[in-house]
Amino acid sequence: MKKKFKISSTDIITFFTIFILSSSIFGLYNFKEGENSQELPEYVFEYISNSNNVTYYFEDIDNNFLVYLPLSNGQYYKAGYRLDPREITNYAYPNEVINKINSNKKIYLSANPNNFDGKVNVAMLQLVNSISLSTLGRDVDFVESFTEDANPINPNIPIRSCKSNDFVIEFNLAKNNGVFIKNNCIQINSTTSDNLINYADSIGYGLVGIN
């Protein structure tokens, strides 16, 4: 079932930044059909997940990582990440994060429009890719939102934060690093947008059973 994710940028420059940074072949694998493969390429490395003791195979292509997820028919589904799986432990998160994501059918993805760069949207899209893959068979509605009003105000984008009653995933460029659960909210904080992507990918790995 096709997932809905609406990107509403405040200006065309931001839109193209998001597109260039997030539309690589790696970031879009989860949304492409017919990407199953029966054979592994020659140059892969093995990674054993702590959560289920299953061996996964990764291909390192220009410091982007393609994981071959085993299917019941003996084939593999390919999904792209930017975080090296061997560094997952450097971007830990509470175990309850996975359950919270999987138990909600409407997810607001929110960031501060006044403290922002294009890679924040890459982090959002990376996580959306993994959520979409982990929730195949049920409809999940993704809504882009802001934690506060933009300057100038964009009336087309809702305001949602950890203070809201809805389920929100906040992506914050902040003075601290980590993933926190606050009421009905998941807050992903990092001092850099690159590490924000890494935290999103770490959670994404967990959503497909890899940690």
C-alpha cells in the first residue's frame, strides 16, 4: 500500500536542496518495486544483528550502505542507508522508540524552520523510508510539520511539537545528542545535521530488525 508523504518547502531553493541530497539511489531503494535480488554481489560484508542474531549482508558503495534484507522466498530486498551498521551503537536510542513508531498510523515529522538546513529533511526522509518498509500492509500517514512558526509564517504547514497531543517525531539541531521519549513524542537531537541523519538511520535499522 502506497504511503503518503507531502513535502512542503518554504522556498524553491530548499526544495532543490532536499531533492539533491535525498534522491540518491540509496535513499530511494525502499520505494522502488521489483528490486528483489536472488544473488548477493561479490563484495559484501557480514553484519550480525544483536536483536535477532541474524546475519545481514551489506555493500559499501562510496560510503553509503546497501543492506540485503532476506525474504522468505530466498531472495533479498535492497534498502539504502547512510550510516555504517558497524557504528549503530554510537547512535543508541530507547527500545520503546520502535514500539511507539509501529503503533501509530499518523506521524507528524517536525523540525524548527528557523534553525534548519536541507539535511534535516534528508534525516526525515531516511526515517520515512524505513518506517514505510517496516509497516508494509498497513496505511501510515506522514505529515510534514514545524515545531514553531516560520518567518515569514507558512500557513500550509501545521505546527506540531512534543507539546502536542498528536504523535510527533521531532528533528532538532540542538546542543545535545540523543533520542528521547517525551509523552507521545520522539525527540531526535544532534549538534549536526549529519549526525541527525545517523540517528534516523540507526532507528531505521532497528525498524527492520537490525541493531
